[in-house]
Amino acid sequence: MVCTGCALLCDDVEIGESDCRHACRIGDAHITSTTQIEAMVDQSPVDMDTAIESAAKILVSAEKPVFVGFGNSVTEAQATGIELAEKVGAEIKTFHTGIFDDILDGRVKTCTLPEVRDYADVIIFLGCDPMNTHPRLLSKYAYYPRGEKRQHGWEEDRTAITIDLRFSHTASICKEAYTIDPNRQIEFMDALMDALSNKVPKTTYDKKRILKLAGKLKKAEFGVIFAGTSAPPRDAIVRLMDRLNESSDFRLLPLAPGYNLRSIAEQLRNRPGDDGSGGNNSSSNGGGTNLHEADCILCLGFDLMNSLPAHGINGKMIVIDPNETLTSRYADVVIPCAAGGIDCAGSAVRMDGEPVEIPPVRESERLSDGAILKRLLEVV
Ligand code: SF4
């Protein structure tokens, strides 16, 4: 089966009678989870038809609807969600797809995960902690495995470095870790760029360490930066990539929550009239309409309240999700759906652009999110 616990979409997971082999702890919990939510309207249980009708009513009367999420849906459901958004005039906010846009635009070089395994000698985990978000990244691709040109693996052939706001679990197994102040991320990036240009950086960070780091990065034969959700702003990352590529060869891959974010980034960009600027009623990093201005927020597989304080949300809330979330507890309408790769089939795009077919592992009575969105599309 293909695990949809994160964007690595591991395809070697096997389900036994009572176990789940090769999955990491996140994948195991994701695959074996049996907690399901009930259809609800105003926090009271209802049947599915009533929940879908109530959601449709909210959508048609909304003047500033916003759809958020999309990263935990199969590609086909995302396409229906885009159609629905267009029909009701909703803005789509995907969050954390900005770096995918930079990659798809050709603003930065990227590579595939097998290329990381085969060639990468310097790996930077920038604002990310894959041990806790993409747990098999290090064992399958980024650090431990032997690759075509990296026969000695992490002991001799690879240098892994974390640059993050805190000393994470990933930092604890890396050869070097830099902990940076959340308010002085740009200062660190500028200092590193100065050091890469052989200038003594003007910074309150340890100059000698930054110069040493720059020296190491310049010697990389095939460097990879994995950028996560607490990485510095995109423009700073792109500037760093440009500077790095003046003297060595660096690629960028984003590590974001959601197993199918790359697919939604691709689909939003491929819409007619989209110039890649985040126009066409979509935004990748929370830009566009402020969520507190929206009079209806549809959360598709996304726990909005886990990332935003509830007082910032004033509109009616519709949740379509396989699991109970903090947001579903407060939503006006909750519509439970099947989960991609568990009881719903479809396709997805791995974080490095590889298309993956996702078969279901068990049957269930639950409607897929794609089927729910189609029903909404028919009635709005
Ligand atoms: S690393 Fe991600 S895709 Fe692989 S088993 Fe773990 S959660 Fe699933």
C-alpha cells in the first residue's frame, strides 16, 4: 500500500493481520486509526444529507467564502474542490505551497528523492524537523542510505546540518546544528550569504561558525536544502539558493504538512489565466483575503484552528475531514469523509513531483471528499 501519512508517500508499507510493516509511527497511527467523526450541524449529530444540505446553504449565501487546506486530499478531489470554489467565488488558501510555486516557476533548482539518496553529500534541514514530520526521509533518502555515489552513507559521505529555531530531534542526529532567533532569521541568512561571498558577515551570530559553514557549503558536490514550515521567508531562501549555486550545486525540496500539497500547487498554477503570481483567486501562504474577513471557511482536510487562534475566525465554518480535529469541534457543519489511501482511492504527487497511484486498503461506507464536493457542486 501507499502510506498517505506524509508527502513521502512510502509505497513499501505492508498491512498484516495485526500489524503494519515498514510504516513509521506517524504512518502506523494514520493507517490504523479508527476514530471517525459523525456528520454534525451546530455540534449536533445529523445524517449526511442534512450536513451536505446545510453546507450548501452556507456556501450559496456567502459573500466572501474561503476554502483552506487541500493538502490531504487526492488529486481528483482537489480538482473538484477547485471547481466548487470557482462556482461559489471562493478564494483557495493552500498554505505552505509557496516553495512548490518557486520550484514550478523554475526560480530554484530541485531534484528527486532518489537523486538525494544517490548523490547528496551536504543536506541542510532548514526550519524543519523531519524526524517528527517525515520520519522515513532520513532512512530512505536523505542521510542513512547508501546511494550510487554515496556508498559510505552518513558516516563518511554525507554531512547533515540543521538550521532551525530550536534544537530539534533532527538536530540531535546531525553533525552540525545552528539555532537561530525567530526574529533574526533574515540576519542569519544575510550573514551566511556574505560568508559565501568571502566577506566577513556583519552579524551578532558567531561569525567564525558562519564562515566555517559557508566553507563547507561551497565544497558541496550535490547539496540539498529541505525547507520546512519554520524556514525563513521564501525570498531569502531563493536568494540563498542563488548565492550557493554561484559556487556549488544546491537543490531545494519543501517539507510541508499534507501528503498532496505539490499536486494542488500544480493544479492551481495550471488553471487558465493563472500567471503564477497567486492571482486567480488562490494564495499559497495565507495571503489574499484575511481569514477573519471571510464569512464562510471551508476546511478541506485541514485543521485550521490548530494553526490559527479561534478569535481570528468570524465566518461560518464547514469541515470536510476523515478525523476529528480541533476545528471540527467548533465547526457549524462537519462532513466526515473517507481518507485517501485508507478507504478512498485516487492519485497524488509525491513532494519531489513523482506521480503516485493510491489504492485503498479497506472498504468503508464513508463517502470520499471528492464525492462530497461533487454533491455540493451539484446543488450550489
Ligand atoms: S514517512 Fe510518511 S509516508 Fe512514509 S510511512 Fe511515515 S508517514 Fe507514511
